[in-house]
Amino acid sequence: MTTTTPLASIDSADSVRGAYARLREQISKVIVGQDEVVDEMLMAIFSRGHAVVVGVPGLAKTLLISTISRTLSLDFSRIQFTPDLMPSDITGTEVIQEDKSSGQRQLKFVRGPVFANVILADEINRTPPKTQAALLEAMQEHQVTVGGTRHLLPEPFFVLATQNPIEQEGTYPLPEAQLDRFMFQIHISYPTENEEIEIVRRTSEKSHAHVSPVIDAMGIAKVQEVVRKTPVADHVIKYALRLVRSTRVKEPMDGGLARPKLVQEYVAWGAGPRASEYLIQAAKAKAVLVGATHVTPEHVRAIAKPVLRHRMLLNFNAEADQVTSDAIVEGLLANVPVEGTSAEEKRQMEKVMR
């Protein structure tokens, strides 16, 4: 027996938060802690975005994604990426079939595992560029092309990937164009001592927690519509743009603002326009989940790291000085002003911050 949320109930921000609370309740039956990681995964889904989870082995990255998929009444497919994986292994291929009655032969397309709503791309950086290119088309266009024919993927469609940051033997770094298609790069860290005690206790028991689906495809579409319609003022959009444009070391700064020193010293290439789009989309999801009626600069700041950390190319100086992309984002948040240089933007900000 499932507990799928009635479709008619997903029509407002309050109903979205209700569905979110039930999702968190089901996920917590299996996943211990990692509240921020779970929040970011759900925000990506609510914003029509893909996400890649980066963490060392043993942190339940795969279990987290598979558990989330079980709370969604959607088709789920897991693809284990390996160095010998070919594009046809994920997209599908054309095979010759013979009609037994007529004896005629014809090509028939057999769908691959990418034809699902939720794709778990496990160890995504272990497959060669040719296969990555096939996945890139699926992520961006929600389709695959085989034999010159386009095949549309089911909606909604999400790629939730995992990546190991320490074991680099036999891996293929993801191209920047593909990284840019992921709304979030989510970093998962070690559990606390109490959380690890609970993990050991659960895994040593014989029984397994049962996770019930909470929401289906139509419900998710309604959630995404509620998030999309969340109002955002122009001055908040301009703040998001200031954060992104400040990373572009080869571009002049707007409004006479000074580029943060960390960016000047350690960034070789900044984030593109997709970063600005995702900052606002994710900030809308954040605003809905925390009960706000509109997006504020604080919501943008709250999701800046997972949106920006994988969209900046750092130079050799950063590697030598052990400066991470998260440190760059922290520098941006500390040095890029929330209010703009125009008097109107300042008036808008004063009104919001009262």
C-alpha cells in the first residue's frame, strides 16, 4: 500500500512543503543525517535540474539516490558507468527483427536504461567521452538520437550522478560543458559520531526499512510549477548576476565594483549564464521550502556553493595554495554587495530588509 500524495493537493507552496516533509520522513528511514545533502537533492528535482553528488567511498551516495527514487512514484534506472561502456549501452540500439508470418526483416529500436524518469549515473566519471556525449544529449535535450532518429525521453527526467573525488585511476574528467548541465554539485561529508553509531546499529539489524512513494510524475510537475511561479524581484536577480559576473576575470566589472581579490588571483575562467539561471531557479525552491512568499538575497546566498563550485576553472596558483572553489564562493559572498549601485536598488533592499 502506497501513500502517494493526492495530485489535487499540490497546488500551493504550503502543499509543496507538506509533500517535502513526507519525502524527508520516508528518506530518513534509510538515510541517517545528511540533511543539507537531501535538501539540495530535492531542490534540484523541484527545479527541473540534474545533480552530481561528490564524496569518498562508503558515504551512501548510491543508497541516497536510490532511496529518493523510491519515494517518487517514477520509473528508476541505475547505470553503472565503466571504462568499456558504449553509448548504445545506455541509449539503446537498433536490432534486426524478422516477422515470422511474412518473413520480412526490419530494424526495431530497443530502448536502453536511459529511458526512465530518474537515472542513477553511478561513478559517472568512469566512462569515456563518447558515452558522456550521449548522456549529455539526454541531459540537455531530453532525447537520444540513434540511427538519425530522435527518441524523446519520458518526463520528468533527472540525472542524479555520483562521483568519487579521490580515486582517479581509470577515470575520465567530466567535460566542462557536461558539468555545466548539472544544476548542483553536492558535496557529501563524513557523518558525525552519533550518526555513525546509528548507521552501524541499522546495518547490523536484519530488518530493512520500507520506503513508501510520496508523489508521482503529475505531482512533481505541479511542484515544479509552484516553484517556477514563486515571485523574485529584479534586485534579487541583479544580485545573483553580480555574484556570477564577478567570477569572470576576463570581463569588466559592472557599476564600478571591484572584483574580489580571491577571484583575481585564483580563477582562470568564470561561470557562464547558466549559473545565473540556476541560482534563481534554486533560490525559488529554497524560498518555497522555508515558507517564504518571495525570493530574497539570503535564499540566493544559501544555494550559491552547490550552484557555483563546479562552474569555475581554477588556475595553477589555486592548486599550489590549496584554495578550493568553495573558498572562492565564500569570498564572493563576503565581498560582493547585496545592494546594487543604483538608488532604486538600494531602496528596494531597504524595504525588504526592514
